[in-house]
Amino acid sequence: MEILRCENLSKVYGEGDTCTNALKNISFSVEKGEFVSIVGPSGSGKSTLLHILGGVDKPTKGKVYINGTEIHSLKEDKLAIFRRRQIGLIYQFYNLLPMLNVDENIGLPHLLDGRKLDMDRLNMIVRSMGLEERRSHLPSQLSGGQQQRVSIARALYNRPAILLADEPTGNLDRNTGAEIVSLLKESNRTQKQTLILITHDENIALQADRMLCIEDGEITRDERIRVLGGGEFEKNS
Amino acid sequence: MMRESGFLEVGNLKKTVKKTSRCFWGSWGRRNQIIYQVTWKHMKMNPKRTWTTFLGIFFMILLMTCVFVGRRTAVGYLQEVGSQRKGKWHISMYDVSGKELQEVKSLAYVKEMACSADFGYGDFEASKDSTQPYLYVKAYEPPCFDWMSLKLKEGRFPKNEKEVVISQSALDDGASIAMGDSIKMRYFNRSITGTQEGVTTTFPFQNLSVHFGETLDLPWSFPFYEENESFRIDREYTGEEIELTVVGIVETPWFEQKDAAGYTAFTRYEDGISSTFNISLTLDMEKAPGNLYEEFLKIAGNHEMEFNNYVLAFTGDSSDSSMNLIIQMMSAFFTLVIMAAAIILIYNVFNISFEERSRYLGMLCSVGATGKQKRSSVYFEAIVLFFPALPLGFFGGCCVVFLGMSLFQPFIYTIMSISEAVLGKVPVSIEFSYEDIAFIAIISALTVALSAILPAKKISRIGPMECIRGNIEKADLKKQARPKAMQRLQAERLLAQNSLKYQKRKARGMKRASCVFMVILIITVSGTQMITKLVSYRILDRGALSTSDEDWDSKGRVMIRGEKNNFSTNISIRDNGNGIAPEDLGHIFERFYKGKNSSEDSIGIGLPLSKQLIMLQNGTIHAMSELNIGTEFYIKMYSDIII
């Protein structure tokens, strides 16, 4: 089942002389439960693509459908609500609110929706992220890896249709990075969580079901690494 | 079955509606709850900024309070001081009868009315002061006690004409009287008759002369004089002997004359007690017509009537509308200045914190906070700071008004030309009404709302991208470095320029805020100066004023000296000018008389007018002069008198 589709996405920054084409006519789709990694050199436009997919940035042209909804045609507030319910975003620098503790940060999208926290779900997620001992700590009292785990827990809490991670390991050492990736993979495997992940690390990229390479704002490669639910290699393009 | 399902459906529908509405409100509150929580924590993490905002709101409310409470307190105080002269009543008619009473009663704009009468003297055997052997008994209806500012020291006010309250001054002088005592007396009036042929006895302090064979009624304030061969004092009894019971002691009334022949006592005025009586009344100023004075003059006819202008001047009387207009214009002006200042100040404080606020709001935004939720963060902060600031600012404002009034007190007496004899008698009391509080609250809330709206709108426009990229400031900077400029200028210089621009933006808010305070300060200072100037202008028309001998040799000096004793206030005004020629000196108080040395623009009306005014107030004026040395005027004002 198709969960994400983008059509002819273009993004242009600046005007006239300073005009930069960050994305050029990008189209692809992602199936439910798929784990897609996006790789590419710095400045190739992969972060821009992820932000447009996540609804935090607007494309100059093109459409993004998530679960059949064209997100960029939504009004700003509707889009914000859609984002907190359907999209989980993980950033390189965690984006945790410094004044809220671990539990509150995890439940934030849910609380913004005006709903009460589901303690069972919270406990489950906190446990699966190994944060039981840290629940009442503030972000400043946590290590980088722990902060990133909180940010993953926040993204997962609302059972989003799609999880978007922008270099989640970029700021972490190798071991901690591997830990984070395995947590993400775990949720992809067990919860059938659709996951799109940007990385520089080839090892991480190769753990995905499918790998997209972006260069200069264009998809240069779209490689299926293993079949959904199976384990075999398959070349797609 | 059908029925049952229909019922069920309706029931379900009701349930759903109820549930939805509860959910709507519940989730609305909860939806913002986390925003409030985050904002609150953010406020606690930035105490400096939070305090600045709080103080901004606090001072705004304080200043608003100063305007509204200050206005009411000042007017109330002026009224109170004014009432020291003659009491709180507005209009009095003397020696009227039932006819006038009925006419006054029929007027719709008379708020309160009370009758009183002077019963006259009675022997007061308990007196220990031989110059004050009488009681002078006045009969009041209850409102008069308040209008004449009588305060009970002990006991209660009289309930009938057999009960009496006595002035504390009698006890101070050692009179052996106490509550519950009874006094037997017969009321009488006093008259004086000249008994020595060819002799006219003059009582200068009372402005009274009696010729041989002449009989004059004595005013109640006339002192006790031993009879001698040139005059005789007679009594004219006005009724039978009655027995009065002392039910209370009042603080010495402000209008009691120290040298009068009797202590003051008050009994209760009852209908029909006396065929002629006095009417005092207060007016409902909002209903009072423009031709108020004419209407009352018509009713009073030949009877003596008095308008208490000292009180009427400050009660919004239509005849003195210019003063009310000035007061209203001034409060409107100050309100607007304060509002404008506060809006600029609070707006800037909110704006200074733009960047740090955007950081956490941007984060919230990246996890899905809506524009409304971002705005509600600013509103929440404004409200949270406004509510404690409101009572504190109000209280602070009241304190400032109290201090200001206490400092300004001497000026008020000067402006109102009231002597120091009564100074200090009126304590400053803060006055405000519920409408004032409501108005201050509404205006302040409006100001805070206006100050918060723009920053809130600006903040709600921040998207998550700015936060993610960490370029909130840049997004707001309109001009960005351009490659062409980059080629022309060096990159370092551009960087420096950009950073300067950023610094400037931060500094601009501070500059604006401090400008606002400067403006307020300047307005306040110049306003105070204006008032001081006005006050001194009244005292010092031309020439320099001096109160010491210093610098006396230089020409054009004026020296004013004053002293006060039990009977009079004496003022001397001396200059070192050209002096008045001896032949002119006897005529200077004549109207349109011009002496040799008088200046060209003199028309000979100032001194005669001064003399008339002084004499009207029981005073005397005379002059001594020596050519080329100077002139000195002596003014003597008897008893509770005015400068």
C-alpha cells in the first residue's frame, strides 16, 4: 500500500542571480512499512526534500501525498495539525524543548493536540528506548544519544503514518549512532513503521530496504536493497 | 420496537452533542495547556526579561491609577479643604420660613436638605474661663453635623431639643462638665447700647462702632466685654428656661471663635421649633440647571443667601465648567500619553525577546504547534503578568498619589488662598470609586492587549524551518548580502555589517523603551514646573521676592514678612522703591487717585481694591512710606483668616 507519493517536486531558493535549484522535478513513492534511506553529498538537497515531505517546508512546485492527502494544499494550521498526528520528524540536533522533561517532550505532539497522555503507550515507548531512569530529567541533563532517543520516542508516540529522520546519527559517535539506527529499524520491523532516513553513513544506508541517491537536486539512483518482508537483494533501476 | 429505537436514537444524539461540546472546550483548554506550561517555564528561565515586562505593565497601571485616583483624590481633597472654610453644604439661606422651605423641597436637583437655627446664648455656670461665661447653642438637623465636619469625641449626637453636645474647647479650658450632666438655661440674644454722651465706642477687631443712644444686636462671635460707662450690654430672652442634658462632646468645631463670649454647643433641630430658621442644602450637580443661581435668588427673595463657592468650585458646578473641562482634558491627555508610552514599552519588551521566544516556539512549531497556539503563548504571558500587576500597580499608584498629595498640600493651600491656620487639619485620604477601578482595569487590559497583538502576530508567522536552520534573525532581516556587493566589498566587512545590523536591532528596542521613559519624565517635570510657575505667579507679579535682608541694597526688592498670634495674622510687605510723598500717603486708598511717584500705567485701582477686599474679610491695611527709601504696607487679618 502506497503511503507517500511525491510528484515533480521542485524547490528554488533565492531570486535572480542568487537563484539555487535545490530540488529538480523529483517524483517517487514509498510503500507502507518501507525503510528508505536517502544518501547524497552535502548540499545535494536531501534535507530540503525531507523537510518538504515532512510538511515543514514548502515546495516551489509539485505535490506531496501522505495517506492520500496533498499536504501542501492544506492551510498552515491544518498542516500543523496533520504534521503532529501523521508525521514523525527526527532532527540531527534533536529539537527538544529545554524546559520540558523527558516524559513531557515525548508526549508533546499529543499534548498539543489537547489529548491526555496514554500512560501505557508512554511507558512502553520509554522502556523500548531505554529511558526509564531518565523520565524526569531535562534535555540538558541527558547525553546526545539519550536526547536523540527522546526525540525518536516523541516521533513514534503518536503512531505516525511516516517517520522522517534527518541525519539522526550525524551528531553522535559510531556506537551510539548504531544503537539509534537499530532502534529505528526495530520500530520499522515490529510496528511496520514507514521510515525515511537521511544519512552520510553508507553502512546505515545499506541497512534500509531501499536506497535513494540524490545529487544536485535530482535522484540519481533508486536501489531496492531487499524485498519488503523478505531479505533478498533486488536491483530496481 | 420502533418507539424504543427512536428513543434510543434521541438519547444517543443527546449524548453525542454533550460529549462533543465537552470535548471541544476540554480539548481547547488542554490544547493550550502545554503551551502555557512551556511559556511559564520559559518565563521562569528568563527572569530578567519577565521582570522587565512585569515592571512595564506595573508602571503603566501605576501611572493610570495616578491619573484617575489622583484626579478624584485631588478634587476630593480640594473640596475637603474648601469645606474647611464654611462646611460641606452648597447653598444656605438664612432666617427663612416654611414658604421657602416648601419651594426648595420641590426642586428636583436638591440632593439633601437640612434646617438649622441659632438658639442663642445661655449661661454656662460650669465655665472656668471668665471671658467665656456662656454657651452658644445651635440647633442642627442630622446632616448638618456632617456638613459642618463635627466629629464626636465621646457620646452621641443629640436626638431632641433637650439634648446637647458641647465643644471640647470648654473641657480644655477646665469647665466642670461631663456626659450626663444637665444644664439649666434660658436662651437670649445680646445687644449693645452706647451710654456715654458724645462717645463712640469702637471694637476694631469686630468692625463694630456704637454711638451714644444706639442699640446694636451683637453677632455670636462677639467677645465678652465688661461693661463700662460708655456702653451697656443687654440680654433679650427668647424663651422659657429649659433643662438640657449633655449627651456628647465634640471636637472643637473649626468655626468656633477663640475669643467669642461662649463655647459652642449643639442641639437637635426639630420641625416647628422655631418660626424662622436656616436651610442648608447640597445639590445633585448632574441635574442642576445652568441658571441655578437665578433660581435660588428668586426663592430666597429678600432673605440672606450664601453659595459655598469653596466647595461648589470643585463639584462640577455648571458655572465653573472651565475647571471641569481642564481636569477632564488633562486626564484624557495623560491617559493617552501613558497608553502610548506603555504600548511602545511593552511592545518592545515583547519584541526584544523575539529571538529567544522564536527558538522555543519554532521547536513547538516543528512538532506541530499551530499559529493560534503560538500566539496564545504571547497572550498567556501578557495575562499572567497583567493579573498580579493590576492590584500591585493600583496599590502603588495610590501610594504615589498619597505621597504626591502630601507633598503638594502646601501648594493647594496657597492656590486656594487659605492661611496656615487650617493647614494640616485635612489629612490626605485616597478616594476612588468602583468605576475608576473598572476603568483602570479595562484601559490597562486594552493597552497590554494592543502591545501584545503585534509581537504575537509576528511570532505566529515563524515557521519551523527558521528554527530548524537556526536563522530566525536572518529570516527577519530584509536585506541579505548579495554576491555583487560581496565582490565589491570584502566578505569580512559584510559579515561585520550584518552583525552590526543584528546588534542594532536588539539595541533599537532598548532605545525605544528608554526614549519612552525620557518623554514621560520630561512631561512630568515640565508639568510640575508649570504648576509651580502658576503658583508663584500668583504671589509674585513683578519684581523679585525676598524674605530676608540679604541683597536689600539692590533696587526693586520686595520683602514679605508674616507672623501669627491668637487673634490675628499680620503681614508686612516692604519695598525699597521710590516711596510715596507725605501729601499723597493719605489718599492712596482712594479710588483713581494718582500720586506723584506712581507709575504711568497705574490707574489708581489696585490699593483701593486691596483695602476693600481686606476689609471684607475683617482685616485692616495701612501704609508707611518715606521718599526714596521705600514703602511698607501692614495688613492685619483677624482670627481664622486668609492671606
